[in-house]
Amino acid sequence: MHLWFTEAVKEFTPTLSFDPIHAIVFEVDDREAIGGSAYGGQRAVCCTSDLAKLGVCTQGQIIHRPSANNPGWPKVFSASFSIDEVDVALQSRSIPITKTGMYNVYFIHCEPNLKEITVEGKTIWKNPTGYLPGRMAPLMNFYGFMSLAFVLLGIFWFSQYARFWREVIPLQNCITLVITLGMLEMAFWYFDYAEFNETGVRPTGTTVWAVTFGTVKRTVSRLVILMVSMGYGVVRPTLGGLTSKVLLLGGTFFVASEVLELVENVGAVSDFSGKARLFFVLPVAFLDAFFVLWIFTSLSKTLNKLQARRLFPKLDIYRKFTNALAVAVIVSVGWTCYELYFKSTDVHNERWQNAWIIPALWQAQISTLTGCFICVHNRYAYSEDGEEFDKDVTLTLIKPSPLPKDVRSQPEVRPTLGNNDLSNGDNVEDKTE
């Protein structure tokens, strides 16, 4: 560790105390052992003159008491300066940790004359299983499991795709793209965490690819669900004038999500966030809410059309699809509230062992919804029901051709029925149809 003072501090060096800079390493459960107060007043980390008069500490030093649960902790290291020195190096140390927990390292100075201090260097943390932080380590196994799950889902879908390849519609190509992107995303996340765990440095290239594949997958998934909700491929053959609006919403969501994911993951070791993250989260949250509103509005119209045409098999499938989406939205809102509660009540990261569940459940929920959608759509797409498109939309796609002259010149022929024929009207076939 290297500590460096700016030139502005040089004039104060003759009055420096014995140990002006301290590095303290402690387990989060022992945070109450750091600092103290005189007569129940404001808590201080450095020993003040009032505390020194009580004889509980030495003025200018860090106040700390031995841990009751972890003998020999916390660890305190100090760096001293000579009169003419403006920088000093803290000796490199290897600290063995035998108790599982969340550990912090703080750099503290108790000299009031010091105004500007720069700390340069690095700390290396390694767990028994590798360099991954404890709160991120379970995610490597999770992404490995999700990669296998997407491979199995892909095998099922591609087998159906190959079996009914003559009946494939464009919407099913989008589903194939979503599954492919899911496999790539999970694989790249696994390689990202595996390399980080092996080398101690998070690979930028692998992280960018994982983020990009994930963002494209989420964008395409939302667009596919929106198109299905509009009845594309079921009650209407095209989106008509809505195509440009759908693509605009998808492009905007992709850009906002990509920026957010890059800021959160590229080069990042933990998920600590601040006000800057809120600036990138709000646009994504707004676009997600707009997607949900548009999807359920479109579903309502599609259900009414299917009800009016008495297409009960498709109506039943769409009702189940609507129920699945409603459950997914309720779970998402509930999990978002829990995430806010978890992070607001875990200020000191004491529940770090459970922190990985939050991002894991988001991934599992999206993947589960994708699988349910594939099963529902697979049931409809390869059924025997014929296509019943919206007549208003279909008629706009057909341009009537002019009739030949010989056809237009022919007089209209109307059959004349006699009395005998009238008595057997039920058996008469209208030849003009």
C-alpha cells in the first residue's frame, strides 16, 4: 500500500503526530468495537482530548476494542512520516482470515492539521474458492445451471422447429432468437465470473458481451410478448401502422438498458450504488411500465376479438397467457419492493450471503416466463386450428384486379324455380355461389 501527500500538506509535516495515518481491517459484526464517546456524547473514531483524560485511549490514536468473537481482531496498521517526507509506503502484508464474514478496510487519519491526503494502492482479497467476493460467488454456479437449462429448452424448441419447419411463422423465428440469446447470455456470464474467480480481475470484453446479449434478449422478449398481445399471427397477419412505434419503443429500451447494465457491471466488483445509478434506472423503469401498459391494453382488445368470433380454443390459450403475465407482473412488483427493503435495511452488508438471490431471481423469472410463453405458443402454433385473421386488416392487403371484358359483358343469370322446386327448397343448391 502506498500513501502519498500533496505539496499543500508539506508545511504541516513538522507537527505530525506519531501515527497520523491508520489502516484498520475489521469484520462488520465488530463495527461497534470501533470508536467511542465521552459521557454518552457524539461517537468518535479518533481519541479526543476528553477521552484521553478518562484514560481509555491515547489522543490521536484510533479507538478500538478487541473483538469478543474473533480473537486478534480488528487489525490496525499505521504509517509514520519524517519531518521532510511528503509520501510514505505502508509495508505489504498478508492477513489470514479464519472466520467467515464481511470484512472492511478503512483508512483514517487523526491529525487535525492534515487537510489533503491521497491514498494510492490496492488490496487483494481471496476466498478459499477463488477471487470472487462472497456475495458474488454463488452466481457463478447459478449461471452454470441456467446455461444448462437454456440448452435443454433450446433442444426442445429446435426439435419442434425442425419437425414443423414448413409451418414456421416469423414470430417463431423471434422466439428462436430469444432462446439463442439466452444461451449466449448465460454462457458469457458464467465465463465472466469464472475468469474473475480465477484471475482476480473482471474481464471487460466478456462482461460487455454478456451485458449486450442480455439486453438484446430482454428487448426482443418484450417485443415478442407485445406482438403476441396485439394478436400478431392469430387475429392479424401484420402490425400495420404500429410497426414503427413498436420498433421505436424497442430501440429506446435497448439503449437505456444497455447503458444501465454497462455502468453496473463493466469493471465493477460489487453492486454498491448511489445517486448516479438512479439516473440510469429511472428511464428503464419508465419504459418497462409503458411496455406493461401497452401489453395489457392490447391483450384486452385481442381477447374481445376472439370472444366475438367465438374462437374458444385460442381464447382459452390467450386467457392463460394473460394470467401468466399478470402473475409475472405481481411477482416483479413484489420482488422490487423486497429488494428495496433488503438494501435499505442491510446498510452494513450483514446479509451478504443472501444478496445473490436478488439478481438470480430476476434471471430465473425472465427465463421461466420465456419457457411458459414458448409452451403456450407451441401448443397454438402447431395445432390444427386454421388462421382467422382480422378481415379489416386482411382486406387492406388485397388489391382487387379488374374483371375481363368478356366476363363483364355476360348477363347475370338467375335460376327460376317452379312450384315443384319450391316444395323441395331445403334440397336446392344455389349454383351462383
